[in-house]
Amino acid sequence: MYLIRFSVNNPLIVNLLLAIVIVLGVLSWRAMPQEMFPNVELDMVRIDVEFEGASPEEVERQITLPVEEEFDGMGDIDVMSSTSYEGQSSVIIKLKPGTDVDQFMRDAQTALDQITDLPEEAEQPELIRLKTRFPVISMTLYGDVSRGYLYKKADLAKRRMLQLPGVASVGVAGDREWEIWVETDPYVLAANAVPVSQVVQAVRANLRDLPGGAVKAREGDILLRGKGVVPDPEQIVDVNVRSNEQGGQLRLGDIAHVELRLEEARTLGRFNGKPSVNLTVTKTAEASTMDVSGAVRDFAREIRQELPVSIQVGLFSDLSVYVKNRLNTVKSSGLVGLCLVLLSLYLFLNFRVALITAMGIPVSFLVAVSLIYYFGFTINMISLFAFLIALGLIVDDAIIVTENVYRHMEEGLPAPEAARIGAHEVYWPVLASTSTTIAAFLPMFAIGGTMGAFISVIPVVVSAALIGSMLEAFGVLPSHAAELLHVRRNQKRRGRIDWTAWLQRYLALL
């Protein structure tokens, strides 16, 4: 076989290629993000429609129901649920396993474009494919200060955190937005014969910026736009609610009390017994949990120097700690398994044979690391578990090849010839054995849905490691065997244990 002949005749080139594989594998390992679980795109989509100022009943009647009716009857939909909030509609569609999500997204966008009976005030429907996103770390600003001042500082911190490398989003809990409150007295409204709907209409009409068309001129088109009142209580009190024929105006301030206050609390944040605003950071798919956590911790140390003494900074729910512990646990388990494999090789094989065989383990793993990096996978508990599975499989090829080469050396053949013949004799059996092992893991690709995407890295890692093991066994190992293995005639193999004699001595002691 050409690969085996090339390996034996060109040891320098083989070692150079081996060094390139090692460098690529190490660089790929360092470049891959480390996280606890892989980021998986769910077989679910969400449709969001904003309808500002509408009650949940109006949102359900005018937004949610038309959207549901448009998607009713699609064969790929498994479950469809909806929630109507004040000013917003959210429809979540769960697809059947095996559905082509990309094609469904295109069909769904076409269906949304065909809906023509949505209110003019409603925004365009937004179609989003849901993904698993795990929070990385949470930072909190807390202290005995006014809530408005605390929210202001938290908003500035959020904007700066979004600029950190690897940060995808920053969720805020415990904050409250400022709102313009217009409080009317029903007796005053009745005395002025003003219905509440007229007050609402006046406020809406005067706060919004409305397009006014365009005017053609010699200098070009002049766009017209009606600017609303600045959202400030002192400006809103001058909003005209009603006018009469004599030019008199009824201002909003004459019949209502306008003030700026915080919205009603939806979430309450407390840290160390003090009011707080909690900022939860999620990372991008390409970023590493360790790197993002470190960047947030550096930012927390930086912002501590800038904030007043009354506001303190805290960190909690750092997922990188759990990721590091879990990854170290899996790595230590893999190291123990590797040591046991090496010990088994040393006990049952000649020392040099065991050494050459053990060299194939890191080579196979680095080939697998390079491939999973190329396919876009990450280092997580699932991929490391797949490496543990492959640990006991990848040495089989090398053991078979090395033992057959060593047998021919014991029979008197020169080392290069023994390496060539010994590797060639077992090529097809090793290929068949590797193929059947890979075939046992291939059905995992047929698992659809979220679970299939979650465990898809297992067959990739095992198959890549076995392919790397086979390439090492026939592309690298014959060259090393011809260079390192030496047999003295009429001498038994060192490192081989005579288990029969050992058992007899043990029984005699009993």
C-alpha cells in the first residue's frame, strides 16, 4: 500500500506532517470556546408584534388571533401558543421533529407578509428562531440611594457592558422606567364635559412625531414632519384638549395633574439586603464562557473606581466557575483513563511497543479536535464525554499494527521490511473494524429535534478520533516502528508478563 511504503521510506516528512497536525490541534483547542453545554438552535420560532398603547384584550383580538389564523393548518406545526400583553403580542410555534426549520422560516415570513388586516398603529411582525442561551455571569449595582439614580447608573453600565468582547446581550432585572403620569379627576372632567377618551386622544396625538409628506421646490424635495410635544411634564400640561370658536383653549393642565414618576415595579432586586439592579450577561456563540466572565470581572473592578461610595458592585451566578469545575472533572477522568490505558499497554506489551502505541492517542485526539473546530463545535461537557468514549477505542488499531510488525521482526525480517509487511497484512481487518465501530455511532445523526442537535457532537468526535487513529496507524506508526523497534534473537519480550507462572506462585502462597 502506498501510504505504508511512504511512511517507512520517508520518516522525516512523516514527522514533519505529524508536527503540523499537533500544532493545528493545539491551536484549534485554544481557539474553541469553552462552555458547559452547546448552543443549540431550537425547533421553535417566535413571532413578536408591538401594538403600543393597546390593552391585552385589543392585542389578542386585533393581533394575536389574525396571526394564529394565518398559521392554522400548517403541517409542520406541533404546538402553537400565544400570550397577549399590554402593547405586545407573542406567538411561539413548536415544530415537529425533523422539520426543515429554515424552509419553515421562509414560509412563515411569506405568511406574515400576507396578513393585511393588522392595525396601522401596529409594528411589522418580527420572526425569530429561538436558541438556547445560558447566562454567563450577573453583576449587580446596589446601595442605599434613590432608585432613579441607581437605575441611571445601571443603564450606563449596561451600555458599556454591551461593548465588551463576546457579550451578546445584557438582561436587566429590578429596574423601572420613567413614565409620564396623567391623573384626571372625574368631577373636573364632568364639569368641563370632557370624556376620558378625548384626553387620551389629545395626549397620543401630541406626543407622536407624524410624517407630513413632501413639498417640491427648486432646491429639491422638502420633507415635512409634525413634531410632537417633548415628553416633559412642564410641556405636556400645555397640550390643547379642546378649543372653542372664540379661540379659547382647554389645556391638559386645567383638568389633569401631570408628573414624572417611575413605572410600577415588575421585578424587585435586592443584594445584601439593599435595593439593587441586576445585570445578567449572555455571550455570543463564538465566545468562551471563561473569557466573557473574565471581561465582566475586569469591568466590575474598573467601574468600582468610578461609582460613588454609596453604590457598590457585586458579582454572582458566575457560570464559568461551574464550567471550569465540570471541565476539570471530565479532564481529570480522561487523564485517569489515559493512565490506565498506558498501564495496561505496559503490562501486556513490550515497553517500546507500548510507547509507540501510546503515541497514537494524542495524535488521534488532536485530529478530532481540528475537525470539530472546523465544523463549528465547542469544548463542553458533551464533547469531552465523547472524547472519553473514544479513549478506549483509538488504541486498538495501533496495537494490532504494532504487534504484527513486532512479530515479523521476531521472525528475522529487517525493521523496514517488517513494518511494511506487518502493516499491510492487517490493513483490511483494521479498516473493517474501524468502519463497523463508526457505523455504530452514525445512527445518532438520525435523531432529530433539539436532542439530536444537542448530542450531534458525540458521533462527530468518535468518528474523527477513529479516523485519526487509523491514519496514525498506517501513516505514522510504520515509520516509528521501523525506527524504534528492535528485537534481539532468542530473547523474550520485555514488559510481557507470564500470567500462568504468576498465578501458580500466587496459589502456592495461599
